[in-house]
Amino acid sequence: MTAAIEIESLDVWFGDGPDRTDAVKSVSFTVPVGESFGLVGESGSGKSTVLRAITGLVPTWSGGIRVQGRPLGRKRDKAFYKSTQMVFQDPYASLHPRMTVDQVLSEALHLHGFREIDSRIDTLLRDVGLGPGYRFRYPHQLSGGQRQRVAIARALAPEPKILLLDEPTSALDVSVQAEILNLLTDLRTERHLTYVMVSHDLGVVGHMCGQVAVMQHGEVVEELGVADMRELKASHPYTRHLLDSSLRSVR
Ligand code: ADP
Ligand code: MG
């Protein structure tokens, strides 16, 4: 079966000459259809840049990116955004302050040519655990968790196959994080979605993902299954360091 995502020797850089930053260096990984793949590593290791390269948000990259078997070029077309959607870390920044939930969702639905906007909005809201009472609210009338639910509903609007999740819970209160992670887990099962999930938190990735790539300084230093991660079978010293520090934080 064709993989959902194949990344091959991906390089991403910003700037030129002495100002050049090599944010992603020769990164390769494959995400089978229906899997949840984690990218972990500390801040600045290049995780977001990998997702941004896939969604076409970085100008300079080389290597191969294939989504559902299709090699991606410079531009992303509407068909790409129908299949692949991104959810960002900070739902406050990613929602327009002067658009109601209704406007956000109807814009996304119109863009992808859907009809029966009304009933689709109702369904989307219900699917992310928000009742119809939230439909005409503005972002500032929602809690952080509710805003992230709206951002997830917007991502689901085109009925995508793949969600790229960039630290989707790290801007939220700890008490709300688990709710959103559980919602994402349920949605993946119900909708047969494929996830690539970025996190600096091994606990989150261990809960959500079957396979994990560990990034450091722009490179993937190790890829391991979540069972090995739980049994602390990491071989790279950096992965062991991450595991040690995340264990300390739960103790
Ligand atoms: P992470 O998501 O793992 O925290 P990022 O992918 O955001 O890391 O960043 C990786 C590296 O690329 C960092 O050194 C960061 O400063 C740099 N970087 C990211 N975006 C840009 C940009 N638009 N311009 C210049 N440098 C950038
Ligand atoms: Mg990031």
C-alpha cells in the first residue's frame, strides 16, 4: 500500500551565505496510512520546519516529499489542502479574532466547495465536542481548549486524510491537554486519519504515536517504536537523555 507520507533526504534552510540556518538536514521518514507518527526533540531542533515544508510554508527546501504517493513540487494545490491539514500550537494566534466560529468553519467549507454548510458546521462542532451554542462565538469568548477544538474542526472541514499536528496541546493548561489528546485519538480512529505529531514532550508522543523520530539540531538521530520507547530501549544518547528528563518530570 502507498504510504501516507514519505520524506526523503529533506533539507530546509533559511537565509543565505553567513546568515544561512540549516534548520532540517537530510531527514527521511515514512508514515504508513492510518499511523500516528511522532517527531520529538527540544525547541529549535527543526520539528515545525519539517511540517511547514510538507504544507508548503517554507520557500527553500530540497529532497523528496510524497503525500499519498504524489511527489510535491514548489506549490501546493487545493487537492493537497483537501487531503492534508495542519493544526498549530497556539489556537489564539491561528484563529482570526474578528471571525466567529461560524465564519471560520463556513469559510473553510466554501473554500473546498462543500454545500449544506449549515448542517456540516453542526456536525463538525459536535465531532469536536462543542455544542451548537458555540457557533456564533468569537475566539475571545472561548477557552484555550475550546479554541483548539475549533481549530481542529476547521482542519477537519475539507475531510482530510492527514493531519499535521504541531504541538497541538502545549499552549494549553495541563488539565485540558489530555482532553484534546483524547479527542484527537478518537478522531483518528473514527475518520481513519494519518497523523504526524510534533511534540517536545515524550509523554504526549508515547500516548499518541506508534512510531517516533527523535530530532536534534535539524537531524533525525533515531527512530523507534513506541514499545521500545516505553521500555527505554533507545540507543542514541540524546534519546536516552530525553527519556530520562521526561521520566524525571512525571516523578
Ligand atoms: P522546533 O519546532 O523543533 O522548535 P523549528 O523548526 O521552529 O524548531 O526551528 C528550527 C531552526 O530553524 C531554528 O534554529 C529556528 O531558529 C530556525 N528557523 C525556523 N523558522 C525560521 C525562519 N522563518 N527564518 C529563519 N530561521 C528559522
Ligand atoms: Mg516548533
